[in-house]
Amino acid sequence: MRMNRKLLAVLMLSIMGSLAACHTIEGAGKDIESAGDSIQDTAQDCTDNVEGNC
């Protein structure tokens, strides 16, 4: 019976760790997407032939 508790504890910790990692990766993906949008907006400003936008 004691072995089953250890196994359950390890399993629960593994699940909790993987859930935390998912949120971290999701946040990093949103940050990267935001940076990409900013770069795209700057590139569009540079191609509109208005002096001082780039």
C-alpha cells in the first residue's frame, strides 16, 4: 500500500509540473506573437513613403 502512495504522489507532481509548463509556454507564445505584430507594424510604416515613420 505504501508503494501506491509514492507512485500516486509522483504522478500528481508530474501532472502539476506539466500544467505549469503549459501556461509558461502559452505566455511565451503570446509575447513572441506581440513582438512579431510590432515588427510587422514597423515594417508597414517604413513602406508607406512618409518621411520620419521609419
